[in-house]
Amino acid sequence: MYDVIIVGARVAGAATALLAARRGLTVLVLDRATFPSDTLSTHNIQLSGVARLARWGLLDRIAAAGTPATRRITLTVGGVELAGAVPRHEDVDALYCPRRILLDAVLVDAARAAGAEVREGAVVEEVLTEDGVVVGVRGRHKDGPAFTERARLVVGADGKHSLVARAAGAGVLHQEAPRTMASYTYWSGTRVDEGLMSALPGRAVGVWPTNDGLTMTYVAWPAGEFAAYRRDPEANLLATLDAAGLGPVFREARRAERIRSTPDVPTVVRAVHGPGWALVGDAGLVIDPITARGISDALRDAELLVDAAEAGLGGKVPVARALDGYQRARDAAARPAVDFTAHLARLAAPRPEEQALFEALASSRGDTDAFLAMICDALPVRAFMSPRRIIRLVGVRGLVRLVTGRARTARAEARRPVPAGA
């Protein structure tokens, strides 16, 4: 009998295992993959996530493996360029964009070193329940026998299509159909040494330095155009980079790996606990990758969950009450980012009042820095979008237009149907 069984050993699962084991809990982690291995990902770790990795003693390992520190970013939106240094947050002042083949392996190794038992190549096929309470899992090793394991708490860290979430009947608190499709690849010979982001009507682009001297590009199109995009991914990718003013950089570079694209980028916010179970990472919260928050959100929620698990399983408070606290903390942290991300994922041209705000930001160094801090997750969305700041930048009328415009958009979006299974 373990204290915690975690299904899934990538960022969310390995981080949860690492922290739980360091708190003295007995932990079993199961994943069908073997590490190191790759997975589709935005790669980027926002400042809040970088700060956590530093506190946990892992950032040095990621940097030592050749992951470049990105200390400058440029965002172009509505033809307005907002550029500056990455702000300092806690004790870090850089973003990192590691390959998942590196990041996941570092976290798995750290979880093992902390005392967690990690089984790779272990396929979980069933979640066990008794009298409505999740008590364990059953599965098989890819190259070995079947297994049945029990725990006081089973954690689903098994992604947006989580078996644990389905089996436990995790309620969906908020759901939106995919707005965008995402396309990723890597390039050599670009000499890009900063983060570049462009928001275009109907398109979005992100460019980040990563390991092995490569540059990662992310391109978003509307979800409904996925079939058109994949008819000629390379031509469509280059055309989008051209539109962002980056064509010369990448047309002279060499694409180092295949282009990987997906339309499977919904927004799903689930309840994250119930009798004997909890969810972390994409299993509990998945949003459009346009804001590149997935890794940082997973690290945050791992920490929140382990705080709750330690208190509940350690007898300080009832487990259900402790996990209720995890739910509240996750929701409070996630809600503004979910709304902000959904707005960006519309891929719409800025409305006149939004354009006026961006132009005002560009003329104020301090406000540009605050905006970039919000983009890097060093400043909460609500703190940046304070009425006092907006009034100072665009006046009372501008604030009213922004608020009413967002309200109209929200009402229209609320009427969007969510396809079954989205």
C-alpha cells in the first residue's frame, strides 16, 4: 500500500512525485513511456515555473544540459512592437524552453532520487474503486507481468484524455471547443537569441531558442483551417512566418525535424479531486497553447496538490478538506489565465480600443515592462489590467470600451456550441 500512486510521469506527474517523496510520502509513479522520450509541447517555461525549478534545485541541471536562458522578448500585435528584458521574478530573470526529451527526464530522475518508485513501460488499464472510493490501479508492464497496486490517493497526471479523470467521473467545470490548431518544428542556423511572438489576424507565431543550438517555432491557425494547413504544412508554415516578418530568418535556415501539428487543443477545466483521487496537470486543466502556460501551470498545481496531500494524508486536516483547498487554489490561479488565453485564441485583429491600448503601452516603458511581466507569468492578469492602469493609458472612455467590448465577445462566445467529445 502506497500513500500516493501517480498515473503519468511527465512534467505534472514527475513533479508531484518529486515533491511528495521529499515530504516523506511513499510514492509509486507509472507511465507507459520510457525516458528520455519526446512529446508534443510548447516547451516554454514561464517565470513562475522557472522559479519553482530553481527552488527545487533542478534549474541548474536544465541549464547545464545546454538549455539557453532567454532574457529578452519581443511581442508584435496590431503592428505595435512591445519589447524588453524578461523581468526578475523571485531569484530568476530568464525564460527557458527545454526539449521535453530533457525536461521530463530531469524530473523523473529527480523523483527517483527523492525516493519515489518510478516504473516505466507500465500501462494502467483500470482504476480500482470500492464503495465509490478510488483505491488503486490495475495494469500490465509492456515487457512483463500484470500488476495491481493500491494507495490512499490515486493521482491522474495522465494528460487531457486522462483515464483517471474518466474512471473517477471528474466533473467538467468549464469547457470550450478548440479555437486553434498548433504546429511545431525546429530549425538550425537561425541565430535567434530572444523570444519572438507575433499576433496576426487569423494567425499567431512564437519563436524560442532551445537545446542543441536549435530554434523552436510555434504557429497557430484557426482550428477550422487545419485541413487546409496540413495539405502543405511547410508552405503554410513559411507563409505564416513571412507574415510575421520572420521569413528571411527561416528561409535561410535549415529545418532540423519534421513538422508536428495538431487540432487537439481544447480548453477543459475539471474538478480536481474526489474520494480517493486527484488530478494534476493537463488531466485537470488544459488550455490553448497560445499562451504557453501548460508546463508552468503543471508545476504550480503539483506544488498545490502536494501541499494538500501532505496535510490530508498526514492527518493535519481531513483529506477531503485539504483537497478542497487545492481545488480552490487551482481555480483562483487558473481562471484569469483561462479567460485571457481564450481571448487571444480567437486570433482576431485588435478592436480599436485594444489597438489604442497597445499603442499607449508602447509609449510607456514602465507599462510595457508590466505587460511583458504578465505575458511571462510574473504578474497576474488582474494586476496588470487594473482599472487605474487602463484609465491612465486610454482614459475612462477607453476603459468602458474595453470592458463592454470584452463583455460582448464573452456573450457571443458563450453561445458557441461545444462539440461532443471536445
